[in-house]
Amino acid sequence: MPRPTFTVTAVWRSCTHVKQPKPATGLVVIGAGISRRTLATAAKVPQNLTEKIVQRYSVGLPQGKYVRAGDFVTIKPQHCMTHDNSWPVAMKFHGLGATKVYDDRQVVLTLDHDVQNKSPKNLEKYANIESFAHKHGIDFYPAGRGIGHQILVEEGYAFPGTLTVASDSHSNMYGGVGCLGTPMVRTDAAAIWATGQTWWQIPPVAKVELRGRLPSGVSGKDVIVALCGVFNKDDVLNHAIEFVGDAIPDLTVDDRLTIANMTTEWGALSGLFPVDEVLINWLRSRVLRLPQPHPRVSSDRVEAQADLLQIGDPTLSPSEDAIYAKHLVLDLSTLAPYVSGPNSVKVMNSLTDLAKQDIAIQKAYLVSCTNSRLSDIQAAAEVVRGRKVAPSVEFYIAAASSNVQADAEADGAWNTLLEAGAKPLPAGCGPCIGLGVGLLQDGEVGISATNRNFKGRMGSRDALAYLASPAVVAASAVLGRIGSPAEVEGGLVSHNLQLVSAELPVDDSGAAAEDDAAAPTQVLDGFPALIEGELVFCDADNINTDGIYPGKYTYQDDVTRDKMAKVCMENYDASFGSKTYAGDVIVSGFNFGTGSSREQAATCILARDIRLIVAGSFGNIFFRNSINNALLTLELPALISLLREKFKASEPELTRRTGLFIKWDVPNARVQIREGAEPDARVVLEQKIGDLGPNLQDIIIQGGLEGWVKNEISKSA
């Protein structure tokens, strides 16, 4: 298969309850509230753009501290969005003893996932969420208004240079408008509601350079499908991504939003595009489209951004000598239309190849926060204009928001799709999340402009799901098989480019040298300055949460701590319990804790009095659940390589006592691996790591994030 060239070197409705912002920092632009002297100093301290934004939204930093990837920080995000999960978050909020939302301008509630469900139970949940929003003066967007991520972009909650989080994995999408967006779990959201704050560990940052210009007929969807398909070995797992390069000025904001949205499927925790003239002009168009005065998208705020861009404000871009964990380069001029799947975003096919295979489809979808904006609807309408959806195909469409649908209706594109036979759904997630009508049935094949095609996500596990651009989805709906817009016109697929891929690592040795001069980290009373223990190696990648804590116990509320300790890791290794002891340090491979969101995967390890897990990398939800429950985690890929080399000739063991010991020097942010517990034991690995600051230490001391929140509430009572 050809492969892309890579190298690694009209009517606008507001929400039903939106207040004007308080006269505080809620409307500051990049750099506002920071003196020119501070900016000048900041310009001399190399930081990438992710670090610069986190710097501004971190609280409690020591004087003179500049944040780095790997550091644990307390963040106070500009906004925090929850959706249909708002009621479970509210229950957590009440369970913490909170009675008042800390900042009603920070929190946004949207209803978008299960909007087709009119059951009494769902309607009651929706009514509870709306009532909570009104009681606390929170901005609230009801069912039918649209998908939360789209609303946050439309309504300016996601704004350039800010940090906005959501209790949903696709908050990465905000990066398309220069806003650092990243997902949080429900406990984090409840903490933000109660205190305005939560914790974050700054991920390693990957620079993704986009070069060249997209050929005609190739879209932003093809860019991200190609990235997911070529770099499909967890290359950016749990990284923050920064997009740079000479191709960016030619990418529309809608293309950027699509790419940023699906950095989630690529494995990243954020996907940040720069602020440039294209974005500024898009914001100016938003000012004209939204009712004014608008609380977030105003001419003054947008022009302040434009002024900062014009003077080259250092907060708008990474430092010239910023440090990145890796560097990927994609030549857009070598791309062609691609299709992802079936049933995996890591499988990339050229449209040319699939069109030759005559793959019949029964369902087509133009829905979701990924590709249901006005330009997407227009692209699909252009393909089907004057034609009909194939009799064997059901083509479902849903705008990303009611505002988008209103624009598409005014443009005529929406009616063009309806005349072709498309079936409209309310603005919301719907089939993308496997809810409502139009789901894939046993044996069916579907093609969708959504972001995920995991087995069973859009319906039956016995169905096949492909992902493609809106134009390709529309063409396939008309043809009755996977095919191209050119074929709808009676032509042939014409993209047959010869493409290659390669990888070049970036030397990040300067990071440790820079940090060596930093002042020691303060250690709070009650937190150990040294963390030590014997390493127990569970040599496997992708140990999932069911392997850690069996699913059959997950919804049993009467499981004792002793029982949790006994069943810990039993699905991975039945002998784990007999080989491990209190105070041990578990070491495992990559993507440890992947799978479900069950918190017991962390708490069962704590039940064994094991307080630290080391891995090559962690599943993000497990990672957050661990810290939220006072289980420390540490990523040391070099240690995994060392252990696998050390024991490669030994008899395989699922759980192995290594005889090696870890020594974590918290004040100096340094880890040593030694051949014994004695002070003079030989050091076999030594590495600088991110700061475990007093903020995170306090969460651990308080027994986790919920304990910390309760303590903060009691202090302010």
C-alpha cells in the first residue's frame, strides 16, 4: 500500500443559563496579567508552548520555578466541562462535603451523549443536571444544543492560550484553536467544582511538524488517519503534541479541530496548534456570528490576541531552544485520501486500494465532534447534490451543534443531504458512542466520519466499521460501497502516490542539564524525602485493569480490603500474592493499567501496602486514578529495557523478585536503581525525573484527591 512520507526529526442560540463573567482574569488573553519584565525573563527560559501555557495556569509554584515536562503541578484551568456524566460528578461533589461551586464561571455543563433517550430515568438525570446548574449559577447547555466540545469552541470557552479541561477524552480538540485541552476523570472534575483546582503531570511533549500542502481532495481527516496508521506503535502514547510547520497556514481551523480531536485516538493527551493569522481571522468571523456583547468572544479580546501575534509575544510560541521528547515530520503533499479500519484506527488503507475491493456498506455516518461542522456538511452535500443515497444504505447525519445545523440549513447544504435521502438525527453524539437509532447490526459494514471504530463501539461487535472524511463517507453512501467522490462523478480514483516513512529521535539531554541547576524541591512534613523498595518485575505490556482487579468484583460493594489485596493481579498471575510483600515496588512494561476506569485497579494495589508502581508507561485513566487514591506512579522506560536485558536468558516468570532496589530522592528529583539495599550498593541506573512538588505530596498525605478536597473545604469553612 502507498504510504505517506514521514520523518521523526445564521441563527445563533446561546445556552439556557449563561451569565456574564465576573470582572476578573476570566477574559485575559495570552500574556495578560504578566508583566513585560516577567515576559522578558520567561523568554530566556526555554519552554515549549505546552509548558508555557501550564506555567500560567499552575498555582503554588515556588518563586522562580519554570515548569518542565514530567513535573507534577496544581492547575486551575480556565474552564472545566462535563456532559451526561455531570450527575455522577455532582454526586461525588456532594460526597466530598461541598455545598458551593468554587467558581461558577469556570464550570460548563452540556448534555450531548444520550440525547435520543427519552426514558424516564434519563430524563430525570438530565433534569437533575439542569437543576444543579441553575442552583449554582453554572453555564448549562441542554440536550439538542450540541456536542460539548463543539459548544466550548463555538462559545469561546476554548480560547487561544488558555487551559480548558473536560471529563471526556476528546477535549484534545480544543488544541485546534490554540487552547491546551486535556481530559480529566470524574474525581478531578468534582475537585475543580469544589476548589477550582486539580493536579496534572506535564506529559512528554512531541513536536509534529507538518510540511507541504495537501493535494486536492485530501483533508484534515486524512492527515490524522495517516498519523494514526503509520505511527501505530504507541509512538505518542500519553504525550502532549504541538503541531508546527509551514503547512499549518494552509490548514483551515476546521481541519485543525479534526486533527486535534483525533490525537486522542493516536494516544496523546493533547494536540495543540499555534496561534496564527488563520486562527485570528476565524475568531474575527466568530465575533460577527455571535450575539454581541459576548462574554468570551468579543472584538476587544480577539484584537488583543492579534496585537500579541503582531509584536511576536513570546507567550504565543515555543522558545527556539525548547525541549521535545520526539520530533515527527509529515509531508502533506505526499498524502492521499485514506480509510481507517476495519475496527481499528491503527489500520490505515488507501482509498484507492479499498475502492478496488468492492466493499459493500449498509450504514454511513456524518456525525460527531470530529467532522460534523459546516465545512464537513458542505463537503458531503457537494458529493450527493442531485443524487440519491443507495437503496441498500442508511446515511445518518447529525450536526455538531444546533448552531452548525442552522448555518447548514441557511446555506442549503443540510437540505441537499436530506433530499438525497440522508436521515437526520439531533445534534449530539448518538451513533458515534453507540447510543440511539442507526447502530450497526450483526454482519453490517459501516463507514463513518467519526473518531473511533473500535469493535462494538457503534453497535454490534460482529459488524465492521471504517473511518473516512465526510466527502468519502458521502460518496460511499451514494455508491453503496466504499468509494471516492471521483467515482460518483463517473471517474476513477486518481491518488496513487508512492510514500515512505522514517523515524529520527531527538536528543533531549539538555533537559536534565538544565534541571540540574534547579533548587531542591520542598518536602512537606509527613511525606518521605526518600522512597525506597525492592523491585518486583511483572514483565508484560498492556496489563489491563481486569488483569489487575478482576471485573467480577468491580460492582460488588462489600469487598473487604483483605479480599481486594488477595485478588490483586490474580488474573495476570495467580502466584502474584505469594511473591510480593508490603513495601515492594511493582515494575511493569508499557501501557500498564489500560482498559476500564475502575478505581479498584489502584486501590487493590494499595490494599497490599504497595505504594509505588513503576512502568514504561501507564494507561492515562489508571494513572489519574492512582494518584487520586494516593498510589504513586513513575515512568522509567530505561528501567524496563534494563530488566528485560538482565533476565532475557532466565526462565520466564510472570512475577519476578529482581534483587534490585529503587531509591527515589524526592528533593533532588532523581532516581537510582541499585543492586542491593545497602547505601554503597552498585548503581546500575540513575535518572533525573520530574519534580514531585508539594502540591502532589499534599494529595498523597491526605490519602488522595478526595481527602485533599475535603481538607481544603474544611480550611475554608
